[in-house]
Amino acid sequence: MPVTRTLPGWATGLIGVAVVVAFWWIGALTIFQNTGSVPGGAIPTPAAVIGQFLNDGIGFYLPHILRTLTEAGIGFLWGNGLALLLAALVLVMPRIEKIALQIAVITYCVPIVAIGPIAYIVIGPPRDDPSGTAIFLAALSVFFTTVVGSLVGLKAADQASLDVVSVYGGSKFTQLRKVRLIAGLPSVLNALQIAAPAALLGAILGEYFGGAERGLGLAMLAAGNAANVERVWSLALVAGLLAGLGYLLFAVVSRFLTPWTTGRSSS
């Protein structure tokens, strides 16, 4: 029996992180030591990145983190709210399904980097915080995933249960409320789980265009212009940890709201 099958999930995750850090450290000390346009190479060691974080202090990172999380959170709510509404409308009015999917695909195919400057011109610079462009790109980043995931889950309801509702005079809205929502909840939560890191990435990219005064994206841009590679990596690491926490949060929510998907009892 493989050793990984006898280890708990958290231990396997720690081993994976340790392997990644080891390759990072080796690469920083050997392969990428003398590459890039900055002294010391383009990739600092993990120790240098952690040292930069400790030298800057949490007081430097916290305002940027709060600003980016605010923008990502607002965009997350708007994008997923509109996506769930569109998916519900498709089930109530099936004739609009092709139009809804076309809208979702268009939002997915448009490159965020290309539409960012256009969004900044249309929305304009932020009159007050947070950045409207960052919120818009965060919402755009999650829309396609949630629309498709929600439709797949909501349409997976048992046909016999839907027929029972119809026999007793229930409408399509009643089917949606009493059958489809329960059947589709695991897929909806999985879509939201994927959308959480995507919203953070969209907000960070939006800060490059949105003229924000604070934010992880703006801080990374300033650190890059100052050739402070360690700070750039430190900010990127913080962003990655936040994205991972968002993903983990919805994994925990999904585990407790849909215990039947993991084989656990509802108690």
C-alpha cells in the first residue's frame, strides 16, 4: 500500500508544500542565481522573501490586504450573484439557455488584461476607495465559472422528483426551489470555491489599471519599479496565501452544507 494512502490529507499537503519550497530554494541558489535584470537574480530564496516580509512588518501589508480583499469581496458578490440569477432564469425559461451560455462564454474569452484599460476608461478613476475597475474585473473573473457550474448542478436534479412536483401542480419555480437547489448545491459550492481565488486575481489585476491608492497589485507594481524583487515575491506569496484561504473556506463550507457528498452523516 502506498505511504500517501496511510497519511491524512493535511500531512500530504505539507509534504507537497515542502517539495515546492525545496525546488524553489534549489532553483534560486543555482539555476536562476545570475539571471534577470536585477542583482542577485530574478528569484530570491524563500529565506530572503520571509526576511523581507518580517522587515516590512504587518503594518505595511495589512492596508494593501484589506483593500484588495474588499474589492475582491464586492466583485465576488456581484459576479456570483448575477451568475446564479442567470442560471435560475435559464431553468425557469429554458429558451434563453443558449443566450445565457453565449454571454458566459464571451465574458470568459475576453482577456482581462485587454479589457482592463477599457474598463478603467469607462468606469473612471476611483472617486473614493475601493477601485471600481478592480471590482469589475473581480466580478468578470468569476462569472463564467459560476454560471456553468450552477447550470450543471441545477440540471442534475432527479427527474422523478421533478415529476412529483409537476403532478402536484408545482411550477418550474417550485421545482427550482424544492428540488433543483438541493440537488445542485454541491456543484454551486464547487463553483464558488473556484471563484474565490479568481476574484482575488481579478481584483489584483484591476489595481494595475484602476488608479487605486492601495492594494496588493499596486504594491507589487511599485516594488517592481523599485527593483525590490524580495518584496514583489513577498507580496505575491501573501496573495497566494489569501487565495488559498478563500479556496479552503468554501471547501469547509461545502463539507458541512453537503455532507452527503463525502459519505458523512448530516449529524
